[in-house]
Amino acid sequence: QKEVEQNSGPLSVPEGAIASLNCTYSDRVSQSFFWYRQYSGKSPELIMSIYSNGDKEDGRFTAQLNKASQYVSLLIRDSQPSDSATYLCAVNRGNQGGKLIFGQGTELSVKP
Amino acid sequence: GAGVSQSPSNKVTEKGKDVELRCDPISGHTALYWYRQSLGQGLEFLIYFQGNSAPDKSGLPSDRFSAERTGGSVSTLTIQRTQQEDSAVYLCASSLWDNEQFFGPGTRLTVL
């Protein structure tokens, strides 16, 4: 079992719809959770961080964390073609400095 | 302010040669990380610095890989006797203590 798992996709949604990206992690001691967006040929860009159970909203993005279920998700409302990218889930265990464990990423395609 | 910078952006080398990759973190960031990203392997952790110390080197794939950080700032990743399997994008990130990490543009290494 991989430490951080994501569906590879591609996930295809129409413009204006809600895109839902999911991530599960195996280590219960994980403390911090991050979502990165990566456009093709570019480096990862941090878009959300979440540290406690519940929802965290930032503009069109909402991150949701459920530590009991070891599950973190990212919702993108009013999806735009410019949101088309690979979304990486990353987890920090909290006992190894800031080392991040990444999932394989979910490719999102937003169709006009 | 300026983000993380890396040089060179691209490096082509012959098998068996040594290469040095440089990372200049965001000013004031105490933590610095090296990751690499290759097709099929996702984004994998290599080494973590807090100040000039490297408390976690667990991701370095072999003793051909080494890294140092000086003055709590610039870091150099050195790969000796490069092999074709070393071909990847090498990414550097920095953070204030062990919090959110911000990535540089990466160095694409190709070993012929």
C-alpha cells in the first residue's frame, strides 16, 4: 500500500462544474496536509494547506480533512479551463521535519 | 519577494560525469529540501536541511548523491558518476521552519 494514494485520472469536468479530488494516507500520525497544482513542464505550486479536521476555504478552493478516515480532499468550484493541471496531495508526518510524502497526482481536465 | 531559484535549468551530461545542481532558497527560510521527479516515480524526497544541518538524508538513493548547505542559504546537490537512471527533474523547496514548502523551477537532468 502506498503511503499517499490518489486516483491518477484523468478527471474530466465541464467548465463551471465542481471538481472533486481525493487523497488517502496510510500513516495515522500524519499532521499536515497540502495540495499542490502542477502544470505540464512546471514545478508544483502550493494552493492549499490544512492541519485540522474540517473544511478550509480559499476562494474557489476548499480542502477537507478527516483524520479518522485518513482522507483529505480538494474541491474546486466553478472550474475553469485554466484549472486543468495535475493536482498533488502531500502529507507531512510531523516527526520527520518537513519531509513531504507525495501521491502520484490526479490529472484534471476542465472542458470549455 | 524572490522565490526559490535553481540553476542550471537544464543539464545534459554523459554517463560517468559528475554534476552539481544549485538551489537558492527564499530569503529567511530556514528549511530546504531536495526532491526529484521522474516519469513513473512521482515526486520523491531526497534530503532535508534545517539551517546547515541535514537531519534527514533518508531519500538519497546511493552514496553517489550528496548535498551541502552553507550559510543557512544556498545548497548544492552533487551527483557523482552519473547513471542514466539519474535522469529526472530535481526540485528544491524551502520553508520557514517546517511549514509550507515553496518549490523552485527545477533542474532537468539528462544523462546520455
